[in-house]
Amino acid sequence: MTDKQPEALRLAFILEHHIPSIDCLELTATELRRQHEVIQTLTNALEAFENRMGEIGGCYDGGCLIKEPKGMVTNGGCKCWHEPIKMQRLSRAAKQLRKTM
Ligand SMILES: [Zn+2]
């Protein structure tokens, strides 16, 4: 962990408390583009993860660990963790998500 202030927060402070230079404005634009790319990558990874959870399929319990069911639900607890293949697929999807982060 570093004590260095994140670039976005440093730039935000300058914009709030000083008249920013052209260099500061350019750095801010660059930082905003970088952050947009990171957010887009994470959004795409999360969407892929959610799609994968849909493919794996959950149970009908309201607290399903895999996928929240739509419509009528049971409340006896998710039974998905009893299915090794399903858990293996979940682990692979989580590993893929972690690689993206
Ligand atoms: Zn379940």
C-alpha cells in the first residue's frame, strides 16, 4: 500500500481549490479516460460473470448462491452447493473474474 494520493483525487483537489493550468486540465482528461477504460473493463467482466451464472443456473431458493430466481421462490435454503459440478463451474467463473480485476 502506498501513501501516495490517487491521481484522480489530486486532480479533483486542484480543480476545486485552484485555477487549474492547461497541463492540469489535460492530466484530468487523461485520468478520466483511464478511469473510464477501467470501469468499462470491470463492467464487461461483471456482465460476463452474471451471464455465466445464468448459464450455470441456480435453484429456486430465494437465497440462491448462484442466481437469484425470478417469480415464485422457496425458502428452504440454496442447495446448489451440494452439486460439485455446479460449484466447480462457479469457481472457474470467479477465477476468470479475478483475472480481470
Ligand atoms: Zn441455489
